[in-house]
Amino acid sequence: MLDRLYGASRGRGARAPDGRGHGVEDGESVPGRFARAYYESGETTWKDTTWLGVQTLKCPLDLWIYQELIHAVRPDLIVETGSWRGGSAHFMACICELLGRGDVVSIDIEPDASRPAHARVRYVVGPSTAPETVDLVRGLSAGKGAVMVVLDSDHRKAHVIEEMRAYGGLVTVGSYLIVEDTCINGHPVEGGFGPGPMEAVEEFLGEDPRFEVDRRWEKFMMTFNPRGFLKRTG
Ligand SMILES: C[S@@+](CC[C@H](N)C(=O)[O-])C[C@H]1O[C@@H](n2cnc3c(N)ncnc32)[C@H](O)[C@@H]1O
């Protein structure tokens, strides 16, 4: 029916049959050029994005994907590193509230008393990879049926892979380890960043066979997280 209204999506942007993504990380593709224009206009695009009035440093298409993922997985616990103003934690907590299931623990090295309170959110202040932080989160996730992890703190490769090693094991089979901002370091934005989340993902996949990239969640073509949605399969 929709194909009759809009035409079947078979153009450049359609997902490749082998499950490859839309090529957003290729800066010359249409999605890649849009991603660069969008990212580089940050002050009026992703930096000026709010959820219920709280700044949320996300692309709205990715937020919609989070809603679909949370609905699909129904996590009992979502672990987020990198709270910033609390917008993404608040967003995920609101989705959990609508589903009647799930809590969020959000970690940031910086305290910020203005982060929005929500009955389903617990903010933890401290370095995400400090043993006491990791131990606290391990304790909170013990015995949970489904756990999802979102890494969105310090985007340098060394830190991201440390977080992946620390928190990857908490992700339950069928759930996701989401590595934010794999788009930086030229995939296709911020070419001069240096090794970042994408490079951490590639190294991590080589050492942990329990995870695979699930490019279905890149279906809207534009994402800050190309190859960043990792499904735990084993
Ligand atoms: C990109 S922002 C998070 C954005 C937020 N998730 C959102 O979508 O609105 C990154 C945050 O990571 C925090 N951060 C940086 N290094 C960290 C570390 N080692 N441990 C925990 N948080 C860290 C920063 O203080 C900052 O608030």
C-alpha cells in the first residue's frame, strides 16, 4: 500500500541486501553529505535539540531509533555513560515509563544539579571507567532480565574501548551495546578528531565475538552511530 503511495524505496538510499548500511559514513554519498551539513550546523541542529525542554545531544532520528529499540528489547536497565544535561537519560526514562518497565542509570564525571529528576533515572557522578563506578553499575544490573548499554562520554578510542570492555559484558543476549558518535574522525564528520568510537568498535569486534553490528538500526540513513548498534548474539 505505501509502495503505491510513495513508490518502493529502491534508490541509492535503500539498504543493501547484504545488510550493509546506507553509507552515511561515506562523506560523498547523499546521506554522508547530509550528515556533514547537519553536524557542522551543530549550534542550530543537534546542539539545539531538546527533550521536554532539556538539551539532548542527539540526532532526532537516532532518538526515534532508541524508542524503537527500547520497545523491542524492553530493557529492565539501561546504562548510559555521558549524561551531559540529562536529556537522553530523561528521554529513555520517559519511554520506559510509557512501557511500564525499565530504569536508567546515567554516569557522568561532572556533577550537574540541574539534570531533570525522574523516578526511573539514577544519576551517578564519577569517571565511567573507575572501578568503583563499574562495580556500582554491575551491582545494579545483577539479576536484571534485559540490560542495554549506551556509551556517550569521552569519545576518544582508548576511553571508548575501555568502556566497551567494562560494560559490554552487562549487555544481555538479544540486547544492544550502542556506541555513540562513531561518525566522528571522518565517518563522515570531524575528520581531524583522531581515533574515536568507530575505531574502538572495530577493535572490540575483533576481540569479542559475542557482538555483531546490526545495521537495521541505521535504516533512516542519517545516524550519528554508523556501525554503532552492536547486538549481543552469544
Ligand atoms: C556527549 S556528552 C553526553 C550527551 C548526552 N548523552 C546526551 O545525549 O545529551 C558527553 C558527557 O560525557 C561526560 N564525560 C566525559 N568524560 C567522562 C568520563 N571519563 N566518565 C564519565 N563521563 C564523562 C562529559 O562530562 C559530558 O557530559
